[in-house]
Amino acid sequence: MTSAILHVDMDAFFASVEMARHPELRHRPVIVGGLGPRGVVSAANYAARAFGVHSALPMAIARRRCPRGAYLQPDGAEYRRVSKAVMRIFRDVTPLVEPLSVDEAFLDVTGARRLFGEPVAIARSIRERVAAEHGITCTVGVAQTKFIAKLASTKAKPDGLLVIEPDGVLDFLHPLPVSDLWGVGERTAASLARLGLHTVGDVAALPVARLKAAVGQAAALHLHELASGRDARAVTPHREEKSIGAEVTFDVDVSDPAVLRKALLELSDKVAGRARRAGYAGRTVAVKIRFGDFRTISRSRTVHEPVDVARDLFTMAHALVTENAEGHPLRLVGVRLEGLVESDRLARQPALGEPEHGWRQAETTVDGLRERFGSKAVRPASLLDPAPGDL
DNA sequence: TCTGGGGTCCTAGGACCC
DNA sequence: TCTGGGGTCCTAGGACCC
């Protein structure tokens, strides 16, 4: 039996969720994104796209192009809630669901056919249920492999369904521009253009060795496979998390050490909390620093004892930032925990003669309070106004 | 026009070990 | 005295995706 893979993609997801819960927005351009001075568009419905508004566009430009649009701040909690409910619909069909992000997933329905019928019938019923239960539309691509299924859904957007039969793959694939290949962005497309490669068919026809010279070993092999219509990757329901991080872009560049310190404390608190909730600790602490001129660097430090306590994370992150950014106005700072290990498998042994510092216990208690009373209920003392206490 | 926030993966160089 | 090759870990940067 040949395999059958679905790629399901919510249409303009954040904007669609907002329209579903605010029906008065139905017939207006809806733009969801950061409302601050440096915000960008996260999602735009199709009415807004007609004005040239799209994801990643600076909000300032969006407002100029579409002055009468409805502009909304993203509500991540609501989008996650709808996302979970939609993923449950998928899991009613098959346990082989691989979420790619909050708004799209692969489904391997090879084994679901006996129960639910042909893939196209499964795709239709998923689209109907999502619309009926959540008031939003999605697009489904159906094919034998992940990449072709994803490409099919991209081409069928919005509110569509497209099946690519195995014997139709190359006719569908080869005329498309190289930028449709997964992993080809602006830079790689430019490299390929220098070799005279413009379509997917051009890439498929080129010997891999020549491709390697242009884009490197791994990318060359990957692109050549995809361009030839081959994609052996399985749908993988559970993927290990590799890192947990948070970052913030300031409304105006920050030079004040106290403001920077407070931001790092908040980020550390957020990241450590998420790590503990997920049952992880990390051996590598990484910071990201973006200067006023947009130059961006990253610095990291690996330690022997994995970290999941905000106090420790903050101490390391703050040191990394001050060592590398002292005196420069900063546009952005970020904190990330890498090299994750499951924290229940950790043998914690306080160093000899060193009293267990107790922060972990304190923060675990705080986790419990936040669980019961909300995330704003308990905050580090130095996040409270006025002015920071000493540390 | 002026560039978010969450991630993943790859490359390359250097340290260190065998 | 000059010079090896492979493997692993760490760090930094960059491309890419949604």
C-alpha cells in the first residue's frame, strides 16, 4: 500500500481566529501584529493582503498601505487554545500527527484509510470539522510525501484542497520556482540563480557535485532529493525540544543598565519557568544581543551542572551581556537555554561545603502559586516597582 | 519602509584526545 | 624534527521556517 500524507495549514491563522470571535471584523481587512513602534505583521487576512500587507511587514508600512484595517495585538494564549483543539481533531483520524507550528501539521493517514476512507475524503472531513467547530478555514495538501503535500497545500490556499497523485508529481514540481523548495530562501535562491538555476526542474537536472559547490554538502543533498520528487522523511509525532528561549525588542534602544537588568531578569524568569514546566534543564546558556545599528551577536557558555533556575540563568546571561555589550545602546536582548536534559534524571549534588542555595525550591514553590493564581501573581522582588533591590 | 519572536539546522574553526 | 588523521565538544554566525 502506498503511503498517504496530509499537510493541513490554517489560513491566515491569527487573523482567522480574531474574525471568528469578533464577527464584526468579518468584512474588514484584519492585521494581527505588534502594536508598538517596532512591531511587524504576524498575520493578515486576505482582505488585508489585497492592500499589499503580509507577514513580517513592519506595522508602520502596513498602516500606510491599509489605513482602514483593524489592527490587533496577538493573543498567543487564545491561538494556542484553538491550535490544541484543532490538533485534537487531527488525532481523531490518526495518532501520526506531527505539528510543525501552531497552525500547521502533517498527518500520516496511510493506516487510517480502512476506518475513514480515501485520503481525499479524510481531508474533506477535517476541513469541515475545523470550520464547523472553530469558524476558521484551512487548506489541505495530499500526496505520497511530506514535501509534495506541503507544496500542494501552499498552492491551494486559501480554503482549498489539492491532491497530487504519484504519477503527477514531476509535472507539478518541475515548473515551480526554486524558492518553492523547502530550505531555499532569499540567499540560496540568489546563489542558485548565479548558476542559472531558476526552476525546480533546473535543480533536479544538475549533478549534485555542482550543487554542493554552491550551497554546501547538506543543503545540496537535501535540495536534490526534494527537486527530484523524493522525500523519505517520516511523519514524526514526538520531536525532542532542543532549546527554550525568549527575547525582547525594546521600543527605544536601551543604554540604562538598570533597564537592561530588569529585562534580563524577566526573560530569565520566563525561560526558566517554561523549562521547569516542560521538565527540562539546560547545560548551555546563550544570549542574543542586537545593537542599535542592527548588528547582532550571540554568546554562550556551557556549564557542567544543567540550569533551570531563573536566578542562575539570570546571573550567567547578565554576565554574558555586560561582557559583550557594555556601553552600547541595545535594540534587543534574548536569553536561551540549550543542551536540554530531562531534569528528573538529574543527580543534584551541591558542592562540598556549599550550602544548597534554595533558589530552586523557592522557584518551584512560585511555579505552584502561579499555577493557582495566574502568572502575574508572584514576581521576583526586583521586578516590582519601585526600583530594583540588590542582587 | 525599516526590519518580531519562537524555533531548527548547518558550517567552520579551535581545543583536546587518541 | 616535522607532521598525521579522526572524533568529540564548544562557540559563533548565518540561513531558513512559521
